Amino acid sequence: MNENREQVYELLTRSVEAGDGDEQVSLREEAVRLADLGGDLQLQYFAREVYVRACVFGGAAENALVAFSWLLAQFDKNPGKFDEWAILWKYKWIVGTIYNFPQVSKARIYEMLDDLSERSLRAGYGLRAVYNHRYRLEKFWDNREKAVEYFNKMEELPEDGLSNCPVCVKDERVSFSIYSGNDSRALELAKPLLSGGEKCATVPHRTYANLLLPLVRLGQQKQALLYHRRGYPLISSNKNFLDRIADHLILLTLTENFSNAVRLVEKHYVWTETNRDVLCRFRFFRAAWFLFEMLAEAPVVSKESLRLNLPWSFPLYSESRHYDPVQLASWFKEQADEIARRFDERNETDFFVRTLAETPALKELRAPFPLADVE
């Protein structure tokens, strides 16, 4: 038993050193397996706690959902045995990602939010954190009126032990300003987050990505590309940020840094084969479609001149590495279309299909600016 425990803790120690990503997820998954072999409930619980965290921040959210269900069941079966705040905090992570999977029904998602509300109040916390997630959920449903209502309710409540960290709170306000159509306000609110003094596990990573398109809309292509240079390295090695990679891809396309954009597809397409977060995949497929459609329209690009290093697992794989941008655009569009259909069917809206239909209009923001000119 002691040897088993030592092996589990050795794996977990190595996982901390590995940082967020596939390696950490793999090490902690093995720690869970060994803990289960030992049969020590406390060790099993602890191993899954840190495993859930690794999955949420390492691009394996589907695994986190399963592990969290086990944790919640054990928490309820053993009153007083496990930390209540810790399970509620992880519950926040889960409700923040569950709607990215269209196979989970709307009814089930609302049930989980209601359950989190009841548990939070019972534990003596307020509803600020819950309203934050209700805002994000209604935003996802494309229910703007409800989303704004919940955001305002959240802002009216005091912070408590379940509130997001101060950095995430500021980033949420940046995101809300963009959602409200106030790009200039978003840039102003983001300044403290981009000065280097305030950060967390996902900020300013997502802040940089969120600001790229607003900057283009404001005609500040150079600043957007500067934020690309600063923000992309923060997310380039963690498939949890596949959706943010898509933001950088669209920026590079709009500024006609096509070779850089193609390199992003070469590097990150494979993530779509291992990241099961359906929303992340939708956003990447949409961005890749937009890139190759733009390339197909470029007079200097042809099937012979477009060369990509894509894995053999890519359905259109070519040993010659020569690809027709029209065919690539069609394939990525088909993938995005299928996901959009699944989301809209579950969400009972046309938001995702409409998003795809409106994507070509981004071409109006096209403004060439060489990345090489940005220091």
C-alpha cells in the first residue's frame, strides 16, 4: 500500500513539473489508475481532483467530465469527508465547459447550473459565480437579452469564495465590452492585463486573442499583430487553447500574412484530432476555411504553389504536399457545417449556421500588413 501511494505521489510531482498539457494529463491519468488499484478512497479522490484540473486546463475536458462525476458522487456519499469549497470550484469548471459538447442536452446543462446554485447557497456562498456562468451560457445560446441581464446581476453581487480571481474578473469585463460592441472600451479595460503585472493560468492568454479582431475593426492592424506576437507563444503548446489559435489564424488571414497562417494550420490541425472539445474544433475549422477560401481567391496562389505539411491522418492527405486551396476550403467548411448543425439542433437556434454564413463578410476587414514589420 505504501509503495502504491509513493508511486502515485511521484507521478503527481512529475506532473506539476510538466505544466499544463498532454504530458500532465497523461501522468495524472496514470496516477488515478494506480490509486484505484490501491483502493484508498482518499488517495483516489485526491488523484482525481488534480486530474480534473489537468484535463480542464490541458485540452482534455471530456475526461474531466467523467472524473468529476465520480468526485461529486463520492462527495455526496461521504458527507464531511471531502472539502466542500474544492468540489464547488471544480463544479464551476465543469459547467463552464459542458455546453461545448452538443451531445449534452440543454435540460441537463440547466439542471447542473441549478444544482450548483443550490449547493453554493447551502455552503454559504452567493450566486455571483453562478450568474457568471448563466451569462456565458445565455451568450452561447445567442440569447443576448438574458446574457446581459445575468452579467449585470453578477456585477451587482459582492465577490465571495467562489468568485473568479481578480484577473479573470477583469478579463470577463473586457470580453463583455466586445460582446456589447464597445471595442474601444475593451482595449482600455485590457491595459492592466497586458502590462505584465497581472496574470493567471488563462489570462492574458485569452485576452490577447479576444482583442485581435476588435483591433482590426478599429484599423489598428499593427497593434493586433503585436498582440499576436505576444499572445501566440502563450498558447502555442497547449491544445486547450485551440479556439484561441483560431483567433490568431483569422488575424493573420485578414492581414494577408498567409504563410504564417498556413504554418498555424500545419502545426495545430492535429489538435482537432485529439481535442474533443467540439466548440474549439468548430472555431478552428471555421478559421481554416476562411484562410483557404481567401487563398483560393488570391491570384498568386495555385494548387502547385500551395504546399502544406499535414499529417497522414488528414483525410485529404497528399504525399506530394501539394494542396488545392479550393478543396481545403471545402473540406474545412464541411466540418464546420456539421458541427454548426449539431449545436443549433441542441441549442434550438440558428446561431452557428448564421455565424458561418456571416464569416465571408470578414473579408471587408482585409487590410494587408506584413508581420515582419512588427517588432
